[in-house]
Amino acid sequence: MKLTQKTVLKIKDFLVSGEEFSLIESNKKDLLITTPVPKDIEKYYQSEEYISHTDSKITLFDKAYQLAKKIALLKKVRLIKKLNNGSGKLLDVGSGTGDFLALAQKAKWNVYGVEPNSNARALSHNKGITVFENLTDIHETNFDVITLWHVLEHVQDIDSYIFEISKKLKPKGVLIIAVPNYKSKDAQFYKEYWAAYDVPRHLWHFSKEGIKRILEKHEFMLLKIKPMWFDSFYVSMLSEKYKTGRINWIKAVIMGTVSNLSGIFSKEYSSHIYIFKKQ
């Protein structure tokens, strides 16, 4: 894909390195790309504050995150049950500490996970979940549902990755992708402090048209787009911390609410769930 070099924003890595990265706009103006891409990207994930790789409940923020996560997990399981008439064979790519798969397993799903982080995999194995380090390590195919909850933005070669996923999904199978939306109200408000840019861990930044265009190339049909209501609050809390040096709960709740209310009219929420069917 030939890219222009128009820089939209310069973003600081607030989590690990403090380094500055640029977001450049693709030719079709519906996709932003982080540049430069570090060669040693793994070191940018080495932080105790990277909460998706832990089950931490130490701080008030941790506890709020884990509570919101629990509610979101119940909704995710209800969604896959509705889409596949109850149960089936599920692969969760970027499965973190395995809580979603553990809950799906209790609901009679045959579950598998992919998680590169060794600590998160260890927590998953302790919950009785089969988790592999890489997507190519899985030899199972014909999955009924494959999910990527906030994963695609981390992938370096998107086309190759989606091709590999497509091979593992059965014909007419369902692919669920959740990613942040840089056209949301909270993204527009926080700009370079918007936590969901999360450079350089997030290499791609999607709009609704951008992700649809990418998946249609691989013969996936978009069925539905759903909002992720909690994400605006979580992202606003982190964004406030990055902008002011502390978590301002009141401002974060106000901005999260404003973003969701704006999304009702604009259909541009902080994060979206995209439901695709393999054709």
C-alpha cells in the first residue's frame, strides 16, 4: 500500500519509553499509521501498567478496570452465543489472561487462545485454557467464531494476518473485531493525549470505512457495527492522566458520557465491535 507522508499528529509513548511517534494518513484518508515502527517492539509492552496482561486489583483504577472487564466479558459471551446459536468452536486471538475464554468454556464452547505474552499465557493456563504463543502454532481449523478484541491495531502485517485467520475460520464463519475509532468525540477532544493511540504498540488506527475496506479485500462481509460503551470512560481516564499527570475521575466520566451521547447521533463511538461473515 503506497502511503502519503502527511503527518496528522505527533504522539508520545506515555506508557513506557516517552519517545515520540508520528501518525501518517493513508491515501484513502480512512486509516492512520504509526511511524516509525520499532524493530524491538516487544520492549514497549514491558510495563506493569499494561493491565490487559495482568489480573491486578491493587489500585482503585485496577479495580474499576476489572469490574468493567467482567461486565464486558458477559456481553461478549452473549454476543457469540447469539451469533452462533448457542455454542461452538471459538478462537480468541490476543486472549490476554484468558478470562473471556474461561467464561465461554463455562458456556459449553470449545475454546482456544493465542497470546504472545508469556505472563498472560501462564495466567490463562492456570484457568485451564489452551493458549498458543502464535497464530501459526494452531493447527485446528473450521472455527465457528474467531474474535480479536483490541488486537488488529497491534499487528504489523495486517493482510497476512487476516489471510491466516481466514484459513482457520469455517465457511460462513463469524469474525469479530474490536478496535478504537480515531473519529470518536473523545479522540477529537484529547487529540495527542488520546490514550487509544497508544503508540507504538498500536501500529494502525482505524475508522469504520478503513477497517471495512481492509476486510472486504479478504472476502469478509460486514454484518453489523456495535459500540463499546465502556471504552470511552476507560480511555478518557487514561487520557486525563496523560494530559494532566493524574486521573481526574469526574472529567473522565463527563467526557466518556459526552462521547457516547455524541456517538448516538454520529455513530462514531470510542471503540467499535465489527461483526464480519466469511463469504
